[in-house]
Amino acid sequence: MIYSRARPLLFAIVGAILFGASAPLAKVLLGEAHPVLLAGLLYLGCGAGLLAFSLARSAFGVKVGVQLTCKDTPWLAGAVLAGGVAAPIMLLLGLQSTPAATASLLLNFECVATTLIAAFMFQEYVGERAWAAIGLITASSVVLSFDGAQFGASLGAVSIIVACVLWGLDNNLTRSISSKDPVSIGIVKGTVSGAFSLALALLLGAPLPGPFIIMAAMLVGSLCYGLSIALFILSMRHIGAARASALMGTAPFAGVIVSFLIFRGAPDTSFYISAPLMVLGALLLFGEEHAHTHIHVHGTITHEHIHRHDDQHRHH
């Protein structure tokens, strides 16, 4: 019982660490590839990695989850456009002018966006701790976005925040189909959005990088996007979009550690001011519970899941 409860939490944390490492690794690759083209390669790597995993899973006879149907198309299309096409392009454009450590911390705003969208658009319950955390993380993001030299918002930081909002929308749209096989969802997301971004980059005249950069980008995409997508969807299936995104709050801190290891540069003053606020906000989100402090009604839902025909499932 303890293992079954801990497993979705572990899925979310491991997925968060992988996703967090994507920002500094993508910053390294940005010196060798156009942002839109790099976004395409990252997501093609995501799709290819998950496709290889799916083939291996089938070869070993591992049970596959509930498959996608035509009814899932609107949710999946929205998730592909928001989280697979627009969000990574905005992130990489922002990374061009934003330090990797700062960008990694800003990625924490994704959990704020996911929680707000879950609360206001999908009526998911959000507790008082989560609202306090939203305030702290938002304040931290504002500090990180401030450009002292220009006395205004940094365009790079704003671009990353927009990417987080798009990923928040993606998370909630995917939540509606999270009972389906997460690997199949990731394959569709990766291949469709990756092919779209790659074609767009070529139409814009972006040159193809060397084979080593192409392979490196696809490897980063397969691990940091592909595997993390599958783990996050599995987690959302059991604990909901708001709580899974709360655990994804570990992603920015993993990204900060990787950034310091790679770039070894001293962060600016805004980083030191915002980091404690971000940490406190993440800690509040980790402790958030689905406590019913008032009476509310859950609407009727249709539920699909895989199962064995055992004593608990007596039907044909």
C-alpha cells in the first residue's frame, strides 16, 4: 500500500528532475542551432525515444494502457499546439538572453499556471497553502523578470513565463486524457510538434547543424521531454494536475544545479532575492492536501482504466 501511494509521487519527482535539466542543456545547444529548429529536434527526439520504448515494451509483452480514440483528438491537439509547438519555441527564444540558472528558476511558474488554470477553468480544488505558494512564486518570478539596466521587464524572462503558461494549459488539457497510455500521448506530442517546428524552421531559412548536434538535441529531447512526459502523465492519473504540477516544482531547482555545474557563473542580485521566495513557495505546494474545508459537488465523469478480470471485475 505504501509503495502504491509513493509510486506516482516518485514518477512526478523523477520527471521533474529530467525536465529541469532540459533548460541548461538546451542553452548549451542554442549556440549551435536556431531556436525554432532546436525546438523541433528536441521534440522529435522526445517522440523517437518514446516510440523506441513502445516497441521494446511490445516485444517483451508488457501490458499497454488504454489507447487513444477519436474522442481524445481535441484535447490532444490543444496540448500539442500549446505545449509541444508554442511553449518550447518561447522557452528557447527566452533562453537566448536569459542566464540558464535564472531561466530554470522561472520554470517554477509552470506549476502556478497549471494550478490557476486547473482551478478557474476546470474547477479543480486548490487549498490555502497552494494559494500562498502561488503568491510567493509569482512574486519571485516578477523579481527574476525585472531588468535593472532597462528599468522594465526582461523580454527573455517574459518569454519564458509565457512558455510556462502554455505548458500549464498543456498540463490541464492532457489531464483530461491522462487515463490513456502515456507513451502513446508522448509519441503523438513529440512527433507532430517536432515535425511542425522543424518544418517551420526550414521555411524560415534556418540551417541544419552538424550530425553531432542533431543527435545530442534528440537525446536531450528523448530523456528530458519524452521520459518526463510519460512519468508526469502517469503521476497526474493518480494525484491530479494541480498536485502533480506541485511536485514538478523540483524541476527548476534541478535545473539551477545543472546550470551551475555547466556554466559556473555567479548569478545576479535578483537571483539571490527570488530564490528563497521560490523555495518557500515550492515547499508550500509540496505540503498541499486535498482537504475539504467547505462543501462542494463533483460533477459526473466517465472513467477508463486497465484491469484484470479477477474477483473485483466480474464481467465479459
